[in-house]
Amino acid sequence: MAYKVKFYRLASEVFQGNDSFEFSYNSLRFTLLYGINPHNEEKHCLIFIKFNTQQELLLDIDGMFRVETSLPTRFKEIREFFEVPYSRNGNGFNLFNLYKDIDANIRVASKRKQNRSQVTHSYHFPNPDAIYYHGLIRHDVNGDGHNVSVGNRDKTRHLLPDLYEMIKTKNVSVRYTDERNDAFSETKTRFLQDINKQTNLQLKCNSNLRK
């Protein structure tokens, strides 16, 4: 039987728009990111990064902000990541208490200036080298039957917050490229032009069909 523990404080902060945190455990400092699962961009995971190292740990988290506490195949990996010494007689370390301690002690990380490449790689966003705006796909207009992915939506929220505010309630995907191109300037005017252009094309198409 699988046992899960819910991250209540994390859930509250995520609902307020925060997804980057810091906490201390076992006299060590960690960063905690609520990010995209690199193996399934439709799902989220917790990304732990140990301060002053390149070590990271990924744990799946479900839509109710719950994490598995019964992970026998990963128990040693998690214990060693948090540098809890092994004890033959048992030292009281368990994942349930670990997660509860983390959730109780997280604090929103202060905003640090990161370049786009650092952001996309830290959060394991899809196509992390494609960081420049390259147009829109309006699924709600072209009727292609697709939906914007969680990964694409989160990537836009971090890289292009102005555009995100314009499309966050719409079924719109953002195209990205790894090449900076002045023809695709990242401005509110450009975003509005692209949104309106696709809408007008669809209206014209619908008008022609009715003739």
C-alpha cells in the first residue's frame, strides 16, 4: 500500500504564485523548486538542490501536493542526499517526518537574477535551450484538438510574464527558439499583434465557410 504526505504550506505558496523556496535540514541549506517532471512534462515534481554543490534530487508530487513516503528503492538515495548517517539500530529517520519537517520550514526564496538558460535548466522545462519567443499556437482558434501543456505554460510564466498574463486563461501554446531574432521582438505590442492576427484569420475563415 502506498502512503503519501501532503505539503500543505507548499500548496498554499504555489497557489499564491510562488515556486522557489529555501529551507534548512540537518544543518544543511537547500533550495526547493516546484517544477516540471523531466520525464513527463504534464506532471510536476519537487526539485531539491543542495547549497554549494551540484547535487539535486527529484521527487514526484501529485495534483493534491502529496508525495510518496514508501520508496524502498530510493530510501538510501534520499537519506544520503540529506546527509543522514546510517545507523544499524535505526536512527528514527523516515520519509514521512522528513517531508513534514521540510514543509514546515520552507520560506519563499528571495528573487535572484538568473539568465533564461539557468531558469529553464533549473526547472527542467521542455526544450531548455529554446528560450526566445517565436510565435503562438492558438489551439482554441485553429481547432487542432490539442491543449497547451503544463510545461509550456510554466515556461512562459517564468520567461515571458507579460505574455503569460495575456494568455493564461486561453488554450494557447508559445513557440520558442534557441536563436535570437529581431523579427520576433518580445514586447507587449508584438504579443497582442500575434494574438489578434490569429483571431482575425480564424474569423475570416469562418466567414468564408458561411458563404
